[in-house]
Amino acid sequence: MNSKLIGYAALFVGIALLPALGAYPIFVMKVLCYALFACAFNLLVGFTGLLSFGHAAFLGTAGYVCGHALKVWGLPTPVGLVVGSLAAAGVGLVFGMLAIRRSGIYFSMITLALAQMLYFFFLQAPFTGGEDGLQSVPRGSFLGLDLTNDLTLFYVVLGIFIAAFWLIYRIVHSPFGQVLTSIRENEARATSLGYDTAHFKLLAFVLSAGLAGLAGATKTLMLGFATLTDAIWTTSGLVILMTLVGGMGTLVGPIVGALVIIALENKIGDLGKLLADTTGVAWFNGLGESVSLVTGLIFIVCVLAFRRGLVGEAMALWEKRRKPPATSAS
């Protein structure tokens, strides 16, 4: 068996054992949702070379649609997740058709503008609850499993994440994925080989949007509500940060990046209190209110010292150590 597949399997087994080791299931599920969001974004930016500034639109769309389908329409939970993901893919198709003919900063700014338009639609639409959000979304059941139990929901969320990760793995290692990589490296050469690059980029955009939507729908199911935070532009910036910190263009990098950023957001207050008690410096007590400052500093350090992200640098170091030493000619 491929050593990478063995490594992925070991990673997922380790995640499955986290609740038994004392980890809070809700926190791990939140990390998994954002990890899937980052993996979906990485499929677009890391393997296709398209930087979207509006990916939060797909997370928010799926969250609202899934929540509305479960709460108002009374659809079964699996159907609600699928409906939310398809809605995000549909929005991705519209966004892609409008933006995909542009490249570079023009593409990025078009996605940002479209996402902001959708954000203001969610702000005023009656079914979203406006600034109050869509509340009291029922978890229901999944294939006969009662999701009101956090531990049961954890394993369902983990199963969804593994299935989505496997799909991304298959996409990346398929002939389609190789074409996406060639577009990232040299689009003009891919065009000269006869590939309709616009078609491939649009398909990659829709796939990324749908998978990001699955993350948003799962997050709404887990938390029981959907808010404007999922659709605001800062969430698009957050997923960019996760991907860059973990390692753009790697499969595991976005997972590590999501863990680092979400852990900082949730645990930095405890870290500040610990530092204040240890050093006697009272300033550390306010560290929990400076999450943006800390994540910004981490971003700067990663850009300056870890250009390929944490996982990318670790992989490069591993490959360097594996290479046999060069022998000098006598």
C-alpha cells in the first residue's frame, strides 16, 4: 500500500481516538469543518493556481440553505447536507462563469465583489434571520444514528470529512488533477496542448465551491445555527491564512493550518492567563482579546520563514534528508 495512504489512515485513526483521550468533541468537529473548508480552497488555489477572495460565500450559502432545509422544510439530515452543498456549487457555477475569464488580481477582486453582494443579500433576506442568524437548526438523525449525542455526531462529521478528503485526493491524483496542475504551472502550455483551460478552471471552481459548501452545511448541523460570520469577507481571509500556514499545494497542510488557527482562536485566552501567571506580566491576561494580532504575527512569520507552510517545509526537509549525499568525482 502507498505509504502516504497509510499515513492518512493513521491520521484519521488518531483523530477518531481524540474524544477518548479527553478532547472536546465540539472543538474537534469545528476544526474538521474548517479543515474541510481549507482543503476545498486549497484545491482551487494550491492545485489550480486561482486565488479566490470570496470563498466564504459558499460556506455561508450552504450553511443557510442546509439550516433552512432542516428547520423549515423538515428534510432528513443527509438530504439537507446535500441540498446545502448543491446550493453552494450552484453559486460557485455563477461566480465562476463571471470570474473565470479573468486572471490574477482581477479574478480575485471579482470573487470578492460577488461574495460581498451575496453577503448583503443574506443580511436582508428574511429566511436568514439577518443579524440574528438562523437559530435552532435541528440535528435530526443520520442513517438511523441520533445526532443529538455529541459523540455520535463527531463520528458522522469525521466520516463526512474522510469521504470529502478521499474525493479531493482522487481529484488531485487523476488525469483531471494533472491538467489542473499544468494550468497552475503554465496555462499557455496547457492551452497549446489542446486543453480548454477555461472549462477545467470552471469545473475546479465548482468542485471547490461544493466542497466548501459541504463544510458550511456540516458546521451549521454541528452548531445548530448559521450566522453572517460564515459569509463575511474576513472568513475568506481566514481560510487563506489556514492554507498558507499549513502549506499550499499539500493535502495535509490545510488540516494543520486549520488546527493552528482554530486552536489559537479558542485557546489563546488560556495561554495568556498561563503566561501571566508564569511571568507575572499582567499584559498577557488581555491576549485573548488580541487574536487578530497573534494570527497576523503568525502569518508574517510563516511568510518570512516558512514560505511553503509548516507541512510544505517539513516535506522539503524530509526529502532533503532522504537524498543520498553527493559524491565528488575523483
